[in-house]
Amino acid sequence: MQNNADQPVRHDGDEHYYLKLFIAGASINSLRAIENLKSFCHRFLKGRFELEIIDIYQQPLLAKEEQIIALPLLIRKFPAPEKRFVGDMSETHILLKGLGLTSID
């Protein structure tokens, strides 16, 4: 069953999320990903997340270390295991599922 972004979510534990969002400057997709992800985090992970935004133009070594091949790219570093999401972060149901958040039916 597909998660509906308008339904409340059940948090499977009180995990704290450490997220890294890699972007390419001030491109439209980068700005959209930042806006969408911040909104998502404040809505579904309020008080339980740390978001680091990394511009590959300003920090190319970090992008190389993480082996970035597509942008924008979100990496969930914690809780393990690491997961990666590519795109403008507008697919709320994909983020919910990928981050282990489930809707209350």
C-alpha cells in the first residue's frame, strides 16, 4: 500500500536522523530539493534530525569522498544502513518509505 503524505506517520522508534544533501550551486533543482527536504524534515522528523547541505562547487572533496554521481543527492547517514535518494525530494512517499517512516492506517 502506498503511503499518503497527508496521513499522520508512526515513528518506528525515536531515532535521530543525520542527513546530507549534496547540491550543485543555486540551480533550480538544488533550490527545490532544499525547500522540499526542509519541509519534509520539519513535518515528519521534527526535532529528530540534523541536515547538512553540501554544495559540490564549494566542497568538491566531500563529493569525491561520497562518490557522488547524480545531483541533488540525499544520503541518510544515520540510522544505519546508509540510504541514497536522487532528485528534488518532492516524492514524499518515497522518502517516508526509504527513511523507515510508515503511515498510520
